[in-house]
Amino acid sequence: MRVLAAMSGGVDSAVAAARLVDAGHEVVGVHLALSRNPEAYRSGARGCCSLEDSHDARRAADVLGIPFYVWDFAERFAADVVADFVDEYAAGRTPNPCLRCNEKIKFAAVLERGRALGFDAVATGHYARLEQSHGQVSLYRAAEPAKDQSYVLGVLDAEQLRHSLFPLGSDTAKAEVRAEAATRGLFLARKPDSHDICFIPTGDTAGFLQSRLGRRAGDVVDETGEVLGVHTGTHQFTVGQRHGLHLSVPAQDGRPRYVLRVDPVRNTVTVGPKQSLAVRRIDGIRPTWTERPVAGAWRGLVQVRAHGDAMPALIEADAAQMRIELDAPAFGIAPGQAAVCYDGDRVVGSATISATAA
């Protein structure tokens, strides 16, 4: 099998490529240049896609003895991921750029080009499992729950999964992958994992959004409409946020207040007690399915954050929307997040959250 190994410059993707070579596949490494003006070096564990990462990926490919290329996807990444991220915050929603990158770049643009060049599959260092049965490919959680990344892959469809490989999914511990990298002579065995948003290496999301959207002063209000403070832009807030509210009027009971709603049209941010964040119903749009479309009502598990809990729920869907009724209330769920649905450990599909209700 001819496999295109996406190599980020980290230990996971390097070991994934190495295992494919061991399995006898014809492997070609590719590093995705996603920034128009990449940083020279990473800031510790923050960000990725720097020039340093590109050089690290090339050195790993040299150790493995495989061809290596750098593909420039900066323009498409800027349009499909960065611009989408900014637009979603401007609209009062909270997006997950990692899901969008997987959906639009790694398993769409890269796979499209790879297939055109005669490759059979794209492989990454994601921690998830793929299983085949009767010609059907199913996506499952990784063997190690703490490293499971199936949530950020829940936006992929059946066709994309048929041409994907995740060689690390059956591992039991990240330490084993690092030990394997060291044994193979891959110098990046001790390189820290990347965290935060790759195109905001400083970790200052509010500052990044302000540089793109500017300042627009407005009111921070409680559930009755009383003005409690001012803000400089609704895009600096997300549902469930507790810190950075800059309230001039303390709560009568002395308890913390949280962001309940973000309204860019009225330019207001509504805050209140934690119990007002409770959600039982989730509405979703643009459903995607990892296998075949699922219609009607069924019971399953729903996860709304990459490292969040899987919550029992009644799920009902059709071609255009998804409605989820949680068995127990959840807190801090924001429009724009992805609701990924599971049947046990198997990923069924996902939808973008459009609204919530108690």
C-alpha cells in the first residue's frame, strides 16, 4: 500500500510513520506548511508548524529512510480554519479549530492531493482505532483513554476513514511511544507534545481575536439586564467562562458568576450563577456520519469537548439536524462546539451545536 504519512515534527507522527515502514508499506513523509509566516522555533509545548518542526520532521524521515516533502497549505488553512475561527467568535460561537483542520485540511485537502498522486491512504499520529468488518470501516476510541483523540476525528466521513490510518490507536501508554522512538534513534523522543491552538503559539486567544476583530465596547449584564460591567468585544468571551469578566458589581451571594450568553448583535455578555449554565437539550446542525447516516432516535453517548466526559443521551437525527436530550444536565456547553456521538467506544457521527436549552 502506498501511504502518505503526515509528519508534524512530533514524536507521535514519526513513530506512526516508522510502524508503517515496518509493516512493509511504501511510505512517503509530508509536512504541512500551514502558516504564511511560520515562527522559527516552537515556544516549548505551545503551537506547532514552525520551521523547527519542519526540520524535525525531515530529520525523522531521514532516519526512517523515506522520501520527504513539504506541502504548502497555508492559503487553504487560512481560509478554512483561521478565518472560520475568527468568524465563529465574531458570531458569538466557540469553534474547535482542530476539528476543522482535520475535516478541511488533513483528511480533505491532503487526502485529495494524495489520492490524485496515487496514494492509497493518509496516516497520522492520532490516538484512535480503525476496525474493518464486511467492507465497513469503523472508528473507535484509542486503547488508552487518557490519550484518546477520537473526538477530534468525529467530523470525518466514511469515505475519508476508508483512506485513513492511525497506527498508534492500539497503544496502551504514551510512554511506550516515546520509548519506541528512542529505540529507533528518533531524536525527538523527548520533544514535548504541542498544546493550545497551533496558529496562536503565544496562547493569547483574546489578543489574537482582538487583533483581527478590534475593540467594540459593550455591557456585561446579569439575567435581569442590570449592567454589571463593560467589555471591549464579545469575541473575548465564551459560554462557561469564569475569569476575566471585570465585573464592578459583586454577586449578592458572593459566589462566582459565569458567562451564560454571548450576543454580538446586541453587543452584550450575560453572566450568572453556575446553575444557570445547566443544559439538558442540545440542537446540532450539519450532521456528519463516520459510517452510514443514522436516522430516527437512538440511545448513545455524547461528548462536547476533546477531553470531556461521554454523557448518556437520547439522540435523534435526520439529514439536516440533530437533537440531543441528555440524561443529566451538563454545564458550559457553547454554540459552535462539536457534539460527537458514540455507541460505546465506536464513533457514530457529529454535529455542530447551534443552540442549547435547560
